[in-house]
Amino acid sequence: MSKRWTPDSWRSNPIQQVPAYPDAAALRAVEEQLAGFPPLVFAGEARKLKRALAKAATGEAFLLQGGDCAESFAEHSADNIRDFFRVFLQMAVVLTFAGSCPVVKLGRIAGQFAKPRSSPTEVMDGLELPSYRGDIVNDLAATDEARQPDPRRQLEAYRQSAATLNLLRAFATGGYANLENVHRWMLGFVADSPQSSRYRELANRISEALDFMRAIGIDPEMHPEMRITDFYTSHEALLLGYEQAMTRVDSTSGDWYATSGHFLWIGDRTRQPDHAHIEYARGIKNPIGLKCGPSISSDGLLRLIDALNPENEPGRLTLICRFGADKVFDHLPALVRAVTQEGRSVVWSCDPMHGNTVKAASGYKTRPFDLILREVQNFFSVHQAEGTHAGGLHLEMTGKNVTECTGGARALTDADLHDRYHTYCDPRLNAEQALELAFLTAELIKRERQGHERPRIAAAE
């Protein structure tokens, strides 16, 4: 890596997952236009998130990060954003109340448009086409013309992110997140689900607590923390030309911040220490995430931590672990021990989605709920054994009534997948499954905080 960082110093490094734009001049013109656009988020917001994540690193808070695998231009609507926010609030209140733990709310939204791919091309209907890399790059339609990278799509991604952020800020601060609305967050199709009675019971307890507080003179209208919430946005920092264009100097500190989102993460495919994505991320002051898959070694992880958080700043770095349910015990303990022995401050977060993707007999890509849950359980077990904190959960989920992941309380099967399989890329938990996972995770948090012994969850043969 270069000794002196600039927003464009990544351009002299090797790079993975870069689209091959056919018109370089058009790409430069779009990036120049983006560089003049207003920021989507602000440095002060990113600093506030970093302070909240510092508490998650010490077990004083818990990170909930979730949202779409990949946002799409076609599905951008107020109803979809509202329904996602509703289920996210439900999950957060379950974790906060049942787990007795403050929750840092971080959406995979308002910028999660680019997707890494295992191959630059894919075969569809007998045709070899450029791979779909997310709506910010090309179109999902199976034609060569649609799959050509188009830089103008970055402008649409910016506009959609701005509109989404505008609505999210209104929901978070305009009264919708008021705890007095806790009963109104229930989505219609979840109302008759096995999770509804558990949520209603919890909501009733919250309402009773609010009534008691009001009776002794504590009015939610006088206490903003009861009627508004902090909600932050995140996405994978994949398209570095877009990120560079949205990188700005903070007028109060003189530091560089990515203003495309509060929190950016580096994927498992682009975390090479001498490559462009690490070079870019090391210079911005936002909180950063790093995906850690089975191929990462303890020495390799420490090298990346040195690059991304050399000053060991609390809240700066979140390690998002994605191993697969049956590989957690093979990989995570050694990483935790190495990081702990070096005294590094990190948030340990569990991504139980990406390591548990399978192809169903029907041909659909899916994720079994029991494997997702088992990875979360094993993640907590490792941290209990090592004396460290399970600090967060990273999910691909939606507020829509989709059938993309099998299992859960309704026991969705392979045969159910075709009913409402709507994802553009990877399968997501539906609202009901996401809420069920929140209840199960809340129990794990509660046990960790109370110091209860938990049996080790044995990996499958």
C-alpha cells in the first residue's frame, strides 16, 4: 500500500470485481458529476455510529445489520421501505427488551446496489452473458445489451439512495419509531404467524411499562429517546469509482469520509491486503466492516486489522464472520484468540447467511433456517468459551412475504420456494423468519449477559 493516502490512491493498486465499462469517457463524466452532488450522509452521523459500535465491541450494545441482498431500481417504493423499516424496528425492540441490551440499528439499504460475482460471465438460456453485477452496474435482463455496464446507472443509484434516506430519516425521527406505536409495526401477513403471539405479549409489556412511566410523570413527548431512533445505512464498498466520487473532506475535522453511507464493508472476495479495496477503505474515517470467510488466516486477519485500524480505535472495525454453520468451530476460535491476544478492539458480528447457501432439488438457491440459527448459536458459543462478546448479527432480509429461505416456524419447504421467490441475487429471510431469529438471538444475548452456562452446539457430521 502507498504511504500517503488520497481518495484516488486505490487506482494504482490491483483490483478485483471491477466492471469492464465499454466507454471510459462516459464513466469519467459520471464520476465527475457525482463528485459535485450533495453528500448522502454526514461525517457527524458516521462518528456517532462509531461511538455506538464501540459499545458493541465491549458488550454494552448489540449491532443489528440487515436488509436486501441487492437493492433494485424496479422495487423502489415507499411501501417496501416502510415494510422493511417496520420489521427492522420489531427485531430491534425484541433484542432490546427481551435481551436487555441497547441495539445499534444499521440497514443494508440506501446504497446496496453492487454485487460481487464468482465469474465475469454466466450462461442463461444457452447464451453466455456478462454477469449481473447489481443495478448500479447493469440490468438483470438476459440480453447482451442489458448486461453491458452503464455508468449512468450510478446516477440513478444516487437518486434512489437519496430518496430512501429521506424517507428513513422521516420514519426514524418523525414519530413512526415512537415506542407507543409498538403494536402498529406488525405486518399484516405476520399477524397470524406463530411469532405474532410472542410479539404481542412483548408489545403489551412495553405498553404497560410506558403507562407506568407516564403515571409517574415521565412522558414520551418529553423524552426523545422514546419516540425517535438512530438508524444508519451501510453497503459493500465495491464500486470504488462511485465511492471516490462520494468521498469528501469533513469541514470540522479535515478528515476524509465516505458520504455514500454511514458504514461500508469490504467483501470476502476483495479483502486482499495489497489491493484497491483495502487501500481505499484504510483512508476514510467511517466505521468499516470486513467480511471474514473460511479462507482467512489469523495472521492474514491481523495484517488487515493493522491496515484498516492501525490506531486500534474502538468502533472503527467490525469483523463480519461468515463461515457456515458446521465450520464455525473450525475457524472462529483461532481468529478470536489471535485478535484478543493482540489487544485489538473489534466488533464481532455473525453473518449466518452467506456460508449456508445451498441449491435445492427444485433448482432454487436457498438457505435453510435451521443452518442459519445453528451458525448464530455456534457463534455465541465460541465467544462464551473465549470470554469475548458476540457483538452483532448481519442478515439478508426483507419486509416482504417472500419464500426464499426454507424452514422457520411455518416450515417452508423446497416445494414452497417457487411461490414468492423474488430476490435479484441471494435468498432472504422474510419478515416472519427474521422476527423468529430475533427472538432466538435475544435469548442468546440474555444468557450471555447473565453469564449463564450454555452447552456447546455440536457441528453436524
